[in-house]
Amino acid sequence: MKKIYHLGNCTTCQAIIKETGIDNKSFEMQDIKTESITAAQLDEMKSKTGSYESLFSRRAMKYKEMGLKDKPLTEKDYRQLILDEYTFLKRPVVFVNDKIFVGSEKKTVAALKDILK
């Protein structure tokens, strides 16, 4: 399976898609703003990463707006927050066969580029 969960209007996602050569011919592309992720999809991501926290973006504006940085969050909280608000999913999330790549860190993008060669 080759799939990417991204935001179509996110310049970081766009840059990573361009840099890695991901296209809609070889990848199933899901814009999480227009097509929400399902609980099953999120649970599959968690099974590959080991935690919902690893999929959670603390960069989301709502993180500060909602005062979440001052609250202790559980795995259940992370899961529900991501399902309720798409901006809490760390992006992009890329599946390449049995591997998953989450986020935009340089090392993550480099590893993704290596596997796509």
C-alpha cells in the first residue's frame, strides 16, 4: 500500500510531496481537510508507530488555543483530539508498504526519499 495523508493547502506537505516525487498515480492521496481520517485509519497509524502521541502535532494553533500544553494528556485524549480536529495530526503521514513516515523532520523525509528510490 502506498498512501499519503496530507493537507492540500499546507506548503510543507506540498514541498515534501514534490521533493520525494510522490504523485497521485503511484500513491493514494487523502487530503485530511476534505476527507477526514477515520478511527480505523488512525488506529492503523497507531499500530505502526506505537502511540497516538507520536501522531499528535503540538504545532497546531488549536493546541495553544485550547490550553492543551498545560493539561496532562493520555493516549485516549490524543486519539480523540486527532479524530475531532484534523490539524492535530502530524503531517504528512506516508505509508509505503509496511513502513510509515510521520511528520516533516529532515531525517523522516530523508528516510522516505531513500525508500522511494
